[in-house]
Amino acid sequence: MLLSIPFPSWLKPEIIPGLPVRWYGLMYIFAFATAFLVYRRQVKERNFPMSDDDLSGLFFWGILSLLLGARLFSALVYHGDSTYWLKPWLIFWPFQDGHFTGLQGMSYHGGAFAGTLAVVIFAKVHRFNFREIGDMFAASIPLGYTFGRLGNFINAELYGRATASPIGMIFPDAAPFFALEPWVQEMAEKAGIEITGIFVNLPRHPSQLYEMFFEGLVLWAIIWFFRKRKPFKGFLIGLYFFGYGFFRFFIEYFREPDANLGFPIKFGESIYSNFTTGQIFCFIMMLFGVIWWIIASRLPDREVTYIYSKEETVQVNKEETAAERNKRRKLRKKLK
């Protein structure tokens, strides 16, 4: 008897077969829209002095930087060979062999770094407190992130390691295992799979769903709980980096390592003594979160303002109105 879950046959990467529109791309739109709505709610409930134009600009540059960083990091770090280093113009080329394939491969860690850098620059240019707007981002991103991992699941990619667990899932396009290996035969027997050839497709951990739940929903719930209880400005930024790194570090033990990278750090034969590239970056994220907590807790003006006065918001609106008037005046002068 089969003791695993077959991948839903009705799930296909394309929304409409034959058209280059995929669920994965649509999930990105859902993710950004969700993060934007959650962020805007925080701005409204805190009466935070940020205009709608500033909010739109912040998300525009943040999303653009995130996508650029995610793609660059994936191509240059996770691809595993020198193709993109020697031909960098292919990084953003969405065609292969004359067919539209989109930009296949995005790295979360690259996107997180580039997105954070964009927010820092935006805060500096527009004179916002980075710790303030960063905390609101930290309470918004995880909920949007759930859609990204759901897109990975629909694509049947980034699946986990082989398992005989009842929650294991057989992904149709997963790389099969050599059936003569003793451990493969043992696992197939435990999973109730009959070996009929040289290769066999074993059940895998649905690690995309693990990530969607822990790095998305659970992490968001934790940060959302602390958003009105944070001890100092910037606390949620550190909580996000530490929390994501923590959950992802342990889920990596269930994910299939990148075939072209394997385990950069190995201390033995056990999977728990070998570390993937993702775990290295997650450890750096956790370390950054702790260091940031120490720094942010000692910075001046660290006291938290949960609700801003109406006067501060009115002042921002006045400045925005004045800026619009100046733009109209300049335009009229040009037309004359």
C-alpha cells in the first residue's frame, strides 16, 4: 500500500496551457500586494507620517531592488558554474533556445539584501527613520512570502529530501534514485513503493509547504504579536532576520540541497553535520539579527512611538501639497 501522498495531478505551472503565464509569477503579484496592504494598514493604525506617494515610492524601489538582487544572487551564486559570470547579459534574458522561459531562478537571500539596502537608501533620501519603516516591513513581508513558496509548490520545485514519512509526497519531475542502492530499496519498501526498473521516484518532503507555514505564517504571527510590544525601534527588523534564519536553517535539513552546490561545509556523514549554502546564509542572518538588536537597543531616539499625533501627519500632508504646487508652477513655466 502506498504510504505517501501523490502530487496533485491537476496542478500545472501554467495558468492557461500554451501561454507563458505561470502561477509562480502570479504568486509574486499576490505576495507584493499582500505586503503592501499589511504595510499600509500599519501606517494607518499608527497614524504614521508617511504620504501615499512616499508609500508607493518605497514599495516601487523596494520591489525593484528585491527582484534585481534575487535574480543576480541566484545566477551568480546558486547556478554553480561560470556561465553567467562569463555571459552576464544572459542573467536577465528570458529566452532559451528561442523559447520564452522567463527568469528562472530567484534567491531569497539576494532579494533580502538588495531590498534592505533599497529601504536604507530610501529612508536616507526621504528623511524617514529606517528603524521605523523597517519594523513595518518586517511585520508585512512574511505574510506575502507565503505566496512565493506556494508558487514553488505549484511548480513542483524546491522539493525536499527523500522520506518514508506518511507526509512525504511524490513529485512527478523529481530526480529518481538508483534502485540498486540498499538505502533506496529500504525506503521504497517502507513507503510501499514497488521497484520495477533501474530508477525509482521516492517520496519527498514537501519542504515548500514547511517554509510557507513556518517562514511565512508562523513568523508573521510572531512579529505581528510584537509590533505593539516592541521594546525599542528596530526590534522587529532583528526579529525578522533572526526568525527567518532560524526557521529556514532547520527546514534546510528537509530540503534537497542544490545539486550543483551540495554541502559546502562537511563534518561527517550525518546530514546534521553537513551544511548547505542556504544554511550558511541563514546563520549569517541570525547573527546579523542579534548584532542589530544590540546596536538598535543602544541608539539614541530608541523609544517607541506607537501612535503618532495628528499634527505630525498634517505637517507631512502640507509638505506634500506644497511640493505638488511647486511641480505645477515649474510645469507652467516650461509651457510658457
